[in-house]
Amino acid sequence: MTSKIAIIGGGNLGSAIALGLLKSKTKASDIIITRRNLAKIDHLKKEGFQLATDNVKATKNASLVFLCVQPKQIANLLNEIKSSLNAKQILVSTITGVSTEEIAAHLGKKIPIVRAMPNTAIAIGKSMTCLCAKDADEKHLAEVQKIFNALGETLVIEERLMKAATVLAASGIAFAMRYIRAATQGGIQMGFDSEEAQLIAAQTASGAASLLLSRESHPEMEIDKVTTPEGCTIAGLNEMEHQGLSSALIKGIITSFDRINNIKK
Ligand SMILES: NC(=O)c1ccc[n+]([C@@H]2O[C@H](COP(=O)([O-])OP(=O)(O)OC[C@H]3O[C@@H](n4cnc5c(N)ncnc54)[C@H](OP(=O)(O)O)[C@@H]3O)[C@@H](O)[C@H]2O)c1
């Protein structure tokens, strides 16, 4: 069994990466996905992926190895596969809260490691993925970045910012969802049914984000365009600020950051 890419842990993220790889022109037959319970990813067989339970065999033949298991499973997994890894391969870790330093210490040898922090929008190719590297050169990083670019937007950051990236991008999905849900509830109170209100709130949030991303604009510039003097928008916006909207968001983000910095392993 030969393959170029091994995805160890074919769960939500591993499966999304596998499907995203097809968009970056990798052939499904060059990708092997492992997990213990293969029945759960039987549908991926039809796409042409190789499915297996043997992590050692899968990693041995791969030039790129994605680690996509849960944080508590990583130590056992690294012990299992470390003898089949070598310096010509690139190890891509998506494991939340596990540093490249910790992974390298488990391996006990120098292997290029790229750490990736995507968010759940990876499933629809709209992730914000932050990347950092250890013992990897620019070519290694570029190879991994190309894959995640096919799954959304990427940013290479220093590893010291990886926890902040987890809060802003991964937890950020929940924060943005709560805004959309609250806007939906306001819409229902004004007379829309819930589906209509959610469509309007979600598409409006998506449009606002697209204005910033496509025009490289600033939020306050876009706010100025829709706040007529003495109008309804500024009245509502100022009331939200009096109630602490920006302050609540910043405090929530910093509380998440404090928590992630104090999570017991
Ligand atoms: N989901 C996201 O968008 C996201 C975003 C950022 C970071 N992450 C990180 O990515 C990792 C995976 O997240 P997820 O949401 O995809 O979790 P998940 O759905 O639980 O997937 C983990 C998979 O690992 C498999 N697994 C466990 N032990 C294994 C082993 N020894 N060998 C092979 N496969 C094994 C499990 O399947 P079996 O039980 O069948 O083996 C499971 O399918 C986590 O560390 C998470 O923190 C996820």
C-alpha cells in the first residue's frame, strides 16, 4: 500500500482536510485516512480514498502526515508512529493546545513540523487557518499552506500566538454565531419568522465580513456609511455600546484567552 498523504484520525477535521485536498488537485487514491472505527467513514471510500486502521503502515509511505486526533490521544499516537517517521516527511499537527516543542520531545528526533489551527468552517472551504512551524523550511511551510489555502484563508504566525489564534479563529466561530442568533431573535420580535430572520442576519453578517475582506476597508468606515445623522442605525448602535457590546466582546475574548492559558493537561 503506497500513499503520499496520511491523515491520522479521520474525524470531522481529518475528513474535511481529505476532501479539501481534492480541491488542491491531489488524487484521492494518494490519500490514506486512518481511524479505529472505519465504518464511520465508509462514505469516503466512494471518493477513492484509501481507508485503514494501521497508523504505522499509513505513515511509513507518506510524505505528509496530518495528525487529526483529539488532544488526549496524541501521546499514545506519537509513541505508536514515531519509529515510522523520518526527516524527509512533514508532520502537520492540528491538535489544539499541543506545541511543536511537545511533539518534537515525544518524537525524540528532528522532523519538520507544521502546526495548523483551522476552524469548523474548513468543512465548507471557508476556514481561517493559522500556521506555525518548527524544524521546517519555507518549502515545507509553503507546501502545507497551499493545502490550507484550498480550504479557506491562511496566516503564518509565531507559535507564541497560537493560543490567541485558537480563541479568535476557532472559538470565534461560536462568538460570531451568538451575534447572528441574537440578531435573529431581534428579527423575530420585529415580525419575521425564525428562518427568514436567520437568513437576513446570517447573509448580512457574511456581507459585512466580505466588505472588509474584499475592500481592505475598516469597520468604522463602513459604519459611517450606514449611520445617517439622527437616524435609526446610530440610535441602535449607540444603545448597544451603552449596554457594553464592544466591551462584552473584548472581555469574553480575553476570558477565553485566560482559560486556554490555564487549561490543565
Ligand atoms: N474540528 C475542527 O474544526 C478543529 C479546529 C481546530 C482544531 N481541531 C483539532 O483537530 C483535532 C481533531 O478534531 P475533530 O473535531 O476532527 O475531532 P474528532 O471528530 O473527534 O476526530 C478525531 C478522530 O481521531 C480518530 N482516532 C482516535 N484515536 C485514533 C488512533 N489511535 N488512530 C487513528 N485515529 C484515531 C477518531 O476515530 P476512532 O475513534 O474511530 O479512532 C476520530 O475520528 C483535535 O485535536 C481538535 O482539537 C479541530
